Amino acid sequence: MSKLVIVESPTKAKTIAGFLGKEYKVESSFGHVRDLPKSKLGVDVENNFEPTYEVPARAKKTVTKLKKLAKDAEVVYFATDEDREGEAISWHLYNLLKLPAKKEKRIAFHEITKPAILAALENPRELDNNLVDAQQARRVLDRLVGYKLSPLLWKKVARGLSAGRVQSVAVRLIAEREDEIRKFKPEEYWTVKGEAKKADSPEFEISLHKENDKPISKFDLDEKKAKAAVKDITPAELIVSDIKAKENKKAPLGPFTTSTLQQDAHRRFGYSAKQIMMLAQQLYEGIKLGKKGSHGLITYMRTDSHNLSESFVASSVDYVTEKFGAEYIQKGGRVFKSKSKLTQEAHEAIRPTDITNDPDSVKEFLDAKQYKLYSLIWQRAVASQMTDYITETTSVGIEAKDTIWKLKSVGSVVKFDGWHKVYKSNADTNELPKMAVGDKLDLKKLESLQHFTKPPARYSEAGLIKVMEELGIGRPSTYAPTIATIVDRQYVVKEEKRLAPTEMGEIVNKLLVEHFKEIVGYNFTAKMEDDLDEVAHGKKKWRPVIAEFYGPFEKNLEKKDKELDKKKLTEQKTDEVCEKCKSPMVIKLGRFGKFLACTNYPECKNTKPIDEDGKIGEKETTDEKCPTCDKGMIVKNGRFGKFIACSDYPKCKTTKTLAKGTGVTCTKCNEGEMEEKRSKRGRIFYGCNKYPDCEHAVWSKPTGDKCPECKQLLLHAKKDFIKCEACDYSKEVDPTESTED
């Protein structure tokens, strides 16, 4: 009789099978094998929130197969992931397979390597019912919110809407940031900057620092004073008046957790949280390394722990000492503290399973994106055990002789690269020549610059994940699906890699904030996460946690169902009169935004569009003819904004995207213009308007300039940077013109 090992992923099954002998059979459950039913609530609120589970149609064949294999097996090992979801999958399998206790064994491991798998088989453990209960609690809680609140949104706002516990809070964050941006009033300020040079040395940057020995703050200079400073300083003799040098030691960042991996990979590569987790899953489950077979390259990627195993720390000492020298390794190792009060799930940070599998040695087996992410994980983990990065920051005071002005220049020199040897940042430094007090400098350039304060930037995915983690909203496994869900539901759109609320997203958010504070309250949501953590640690029972939430929620739901009036929420009176039936017209809210409609509906179905400023307009016509029926094409509003449609709708359903020009010439065909477009999923990209003759397209907005190295398009990249679409060229832009996430 064979021994059966059940995992949740076919890739994971294939990797583990390569480590075990013929006496083992490794099979996949293909994810969850039981869940709450789709067509009904599936939670008996009158019977202590007892959930009803069923086998989904997609899993029935798999369950039948696993039952047969389990029946014939000598022993069955449940080897799903070591977190709440993994524990719940094993628990559902326990309940479905109904095996004798002596045949059931739960094993868990943090990495998919042969030693880890063999060690797990030798040390099976009991099923962790606390983790199962925590997963059940989250599933039941989210089902109650979704299935109870969504029908109210259908009834009071628009059909097809839905609400989710964590997703709604994420939308609130994005909507509130948008409101901050709208309310922001820019303030003018001026700076004076330029370049100076010491004889036989390169030029370096200088800036105005003091007026009459008083430091100049951000808003001290107006246009008149800034230009006066330039006029006074330009003919003056520049003398080095003081030099201050300070040594700075910077310790490395800790190894990646789920959150920090998503943030750093998004900022560096522009990958979405969902894409990052998909790539990390591939690296975790196993990559075929030629003749070596399949191996998991990283440890489990859903974690909020900063811990590293003793074996990895020891191997880091050997590897770094051999590669770079003993002076690069931190004696005694480094320990990083977790920010979480109850660090959960897997108990180790994300790291390479084998430090000797450095990025270059496995590059040929990885695609470009896998390689980038693996390199980042490897570098961060190794760097975390290395010595400090030491720089000397020099501040040079510069006197403009016979004036009231003083300038300064600040630069850094690397004294010891330490952990920067393997994990570098993109920060540029102002390199300074050797100088002494009394040295004369030549002014090469000096100008007064006008600036305006910028509003807070819309959240990037990295920025949203960071603030969600800080507020205690969601957990490692929820960040990526939360963002994907709110985009899929059209509550949020991505514009130039930033998250912006749709009109419907803001309307639903306003309703929830005003009438269901407990659902979108930051403190409430964070407390619920803490409660779920305590369930996972056996400190609380899950049913009382749900009961504490559901009682007040149900009462408020019943109250709002009676109180809320759809017309008051979604309609606005106007002075317009329907030209077809002379009835009053009102502004209505549909799934794709606001429009003008006749109050005599359904007898009169007359509608009119409303422009972006809320003004009522006639149907916007175009010069285009429908390619299908030759009728005129008109501009309409849809879930992703404006588009062009045939005027003979619904007889003819031909539509086209309404592209926005950028004024940038396509570098592939040198004829077309790069236009802003939307993909089928609503994501903005930029493509040549000569499509399909020219298929040139990029995901980031072109700057209008060409790369100085390869002459391809330069694109807006992450904060303060532009990059080439084709080569590795990148450049930092003026940081005073941008803001933090």
C-alpha cells in the first residue's frame, strides 16, 4: 500500500513528488474542496452561526478521486500550507475523506525542499483547530457582510453593487485621499539653486541657505527676493566659510514580509500586488533547475514575521565571508522585531531556501519577472545579516562675499558599502571635491526657481498596502485580493499606476461611512483583525466574536432598510423638462455614473448625458461613421468613462474606445501618436493610434522625450523617476515637484 500526500497545488505536488520515493503518491486538491454555497447565505444565524459547507461543482471530480486514493492508502498526509487557509483546507479534507484516526497525519513545512519535506514526514502534528476556527470566522464574517449588505446597495443605489468588509475600508482610504486632493490649495514658494566649481574638480550642486545668517525656510522667499539673491550673488566672490563632516551608519532593513515584499517590488518594478504574489507562489512551489529537478526557491510568502532560521543565518556567515570578506558579516547576526502585536501564520520571513542558489546561478531557469523578484528576495535576506552601510555626509557653507546671502552644498561619500554590496538603493548623491575653509569657488550657474506645493498623491498599490498595514486592516494573505477586488468591482480604477475612486465608488463609500460606520471604521476593522488573531492563538472562541458584531449590524441593517430612500440617494431634481412628454427630468445615478432621465419612466425612456462638470448636455456627436451599419457614432459614458457607440443602438451594438492624445510620436512606426487607452479590465495604457498596423503599446505615460542612449520613449516611472521603455536607462527628476505615497 502506498502513502498518500495531499497538497493544494499541482505545482507543489510535482515538486514534492520529486523528493519522495515510489512508496509515496502526491496529489493536489486544487485549492479548497468545500466552501459556503454561492446561491444562498449558508450561515444559520439562528443556530450560533453554524456554517453550511458544500463541495463546489469544480471540485467534485477531485474529491471523488482523493476519496478513492485515501481509502486504498496506508496513511494519508495532509500537507497544505502552514497558515489559516492551508489548515482549513486540511480540515475540510479530514471531514470529507472520513478516515480512521490512525491513517490521518497533518504535516507542515515552511519551504519546499527535500530536507524540509523529509523532516515534516518524520514529525507529523495534530490539526490546529484554532487556525481553522480563525479561517472559519473570517469566511463567515465576510459572508454575512457581503450577503446582507449587498442586497441593500442593490435596492437603494444600483443593481450589481456589492460590499465587503476589508474591501470597503480600502475604498474609503482611496476616496478620502481623492477628497484631500480636491480640497488642496497650492502655495507658491521659490528656491535659488545652481552649480559651483573648485579649480580642477567637477561641478557640484549649491543652494541658497541663509539670509543675514538666518536659515531660509520653505516659504521665506518670494519671486522678488529670490531674483534679488541671484542678482547679488552672481558677481560676488564665493568663499568656503565652514565645513562639517558627519559619519552616518545605516543598518540594513529586515528580510521581507508579505507586505514589505509587495511594497518594494511594486515601487521597483511596477508589478501589481496580485502579480507579485503569483510570482512568489511560483518561486515557493518549485522551479525546475535543469538536471537538479524542481526545487522551491523561497520560503512561504504569506507571513508577517521577520524571523530567520538559525541555519540560514549560519549559511549567511559562510557565504558572505567567502564572497566578500569577514568584515561584511554582522557578528552574532541580526534580529528584527515584528510590528504586529500577534505575528501570525508561518513563523519565518521570506528568504531563499538555499543561499548558494544566488540569482545568477538560477537565472537561466527563470523568466524575466521571476528573476527580478527572486533577486530582490535573495538580496534583501542576505543583506539583512551584513554590516552597516557607512557614509560621510559633508555640509559645506559658502559665503557670497559682501552680500547678505550664504549658500550651502551637501554631499555624501561612501566610506564602507556594507550591506549595499548586495542590496542597493536608487538614491543619487551629490559628490563633493575635497575642500578647505577659505577655498575660492567659481559660480557656474545660479537661478531662481518657482514652485508650487503639490497635493498628496493618490495611493499606489504599495502606498495603500503600507497604510493598511499601519492601521491593522487586513493581513498578509488579504492585501493583493483586496486591491484586485475593488478594481474588478469598478469602485476603483488605475490611472498611471495610481488608484482613483470611480464616481460609483465614492457614492457607495459615502453611504457606508454615513450609515454603516462599523463596516468601514478603521479602528473597528483593526479590532476585528486583532480578534481573529486571538482566535488563531486560542485566546478567543470564534462564534462569540461573530455574535458581538452581528447583533448590532443586523439591527442597523433593518433600520436603514426602512429609513433610506433610493430617490434621495440617487436622484436630484432639475429645472429641465422632457422635450418628448413635457414631464420633469431628474439627475439619476446608474452603475456607470450620473445621467438625466425623464420622471415619466417607463412610459417615457428619454435620457440625456451629463458632462464631467455636472452640466446637462445634448448627445455628443462625432464625425465618425459606424463601421458596421454606416450610421453616425456618438459619445457615451460607461463604467470606464467615455466611449464611442453607434447611434442606432440597440439595433447596432458597435462600440469603440475614445482615446486621448498625448502629443507623443510613436517611436516604432514614426507616424502615429501615442494615445491613452483602456484595456478590457479598465487598466490605462498608451498605444499607437495606427493600431492594428502598429501594435506599439506601453503601460506608463510617455514623457515626450526620447532616451539619450537608445532613442526609445522615456516613460514616467515610480516617484521622482523616469525610465526608458527599452533599455535600463533611468533618471531622477526634481523631487520638489512630487510627493510621498
